[in-house]
Amino acid sequence: SAVISQKPSRDICQRGTSLTIQCQVDSQVTMMFWYRQQPGQSLTLIATANQGSEATYESGFVIDKFPISRPNLTFSTLTVSNMSPEDSSIYLCSVGGRAGTPPDTQYFGPGTRLTVL
Amino acid sequence: AQSVTQLDSQVPVFEEAPVELRCNYSSSVSVYLFWYVQYPNQGLQLLLKYLSGSTLVKGINGFEAEFNKSQTSFHLRKPSVHISDTAEYFCAVTLNQGGKLIFGQGTELSVKP
């Protein structure tokens, strides 16, 4: 499986500000995803990060609030914009499939624990 | 639409006892099934997966799961648990290999000495 890192690991932010979370993989992968895990809850997919094109968002998530970049096959960023306390969650990136092989499994990064005051 | 139900939100068990964490899914088409574990303050780690073939799947840390298509279940089992197995366990399904994962609500396994 790929080695996945996320930065920052945790942050405490003021409402109205924005935070950009980075996800770095040690090898090229086909798929990259961003999930949210609200306190005491399960994981919900925010969007699929597409290399070289706009991300594909799930119902209830919009680009203005969660802009995503994926400039290459090993890196992606998620920005949480104009934050409110309701955005306090763990944000996780996941990856699937080394480039050139069918992606059958997703592997997750360690997560970014965000607290908004 | 697909959905996943984990029937138990919390499972307390004594060390060295067997455990079963239940997972049922709803789908009109074939799915791929996964179990992930989340230790406190960590990300998700893949325990095991069912893509095709044998319905009994063995994973890491002594866990196994059995895919039952007629009962639409994918229950996770371990014959003897350790304190270190204390964690949150998530069942997940996807329609497409490498596609969107739909997660259950999670089961908190608490192993007591």
C-alpha cells in the first residue's frame, strides 16, 4: 500500500478564516478522495480529486466551500473556506490504485483534526 | 441507493473472548465490501476486503469476515481479542472498484481485561 501523509495533523482556527490541508502520496495513484468525519460520526465523501480537472463533489458539498486541487498524481489539497464551528471535523484523504493498475482498494491518510472556534 | 448498517454501536468484550461485529448492506447490484479499523486519534487502516472469489476473507491481526450474499451481510469476527483491538471498526461498500466508499456508522469495540 502507498504511504500517505497529511499536513497539518491538527489545527485550531478562528471562524471566518480558511485552512488548506495537504495530502501527499509516495507514489503515483489513480484516484484521490477527500472525506469528512464529524465528531462521533462516520465518514462522508466530500469529493473526488481529479488530476488536471475540476473535482467531482458529492451532494451537499460545493466548490466554493471546499475548493480542491490536484496538480499531479501524488498530491492534492483541500481548502475549508470561511469556516464555522460546524466545520470542526477530521478531514481524511484516501487514495486508490497505483497509476497503471486497476484501483480496487482505498487507503487512508492519518487525517487532519480541525477545530473551529 | 446503497447503504450500510452496522447493527451494534458499541461492543464490550473481555480479553481473549470471541467477538463478532455485524454489518449488513443494501444494494440492488453487486458490491465490494471492506472493513477498516480506526485506533484513537489515527486514520483508517484496512483490515480486509471482499472483491470476489471465496466468501471467507482473512485479514490482518487475526480478523476474518464472511460475505453472505443471500443475507446481504459481511460480519467481522475474531476468535480471541486483545486489549490492543480496542478501536472503532467501520464497514464500507462500493459499487465500483476504486470508487466512492459508503460507510456504516461504526462499531466501537472495547476490550476489557
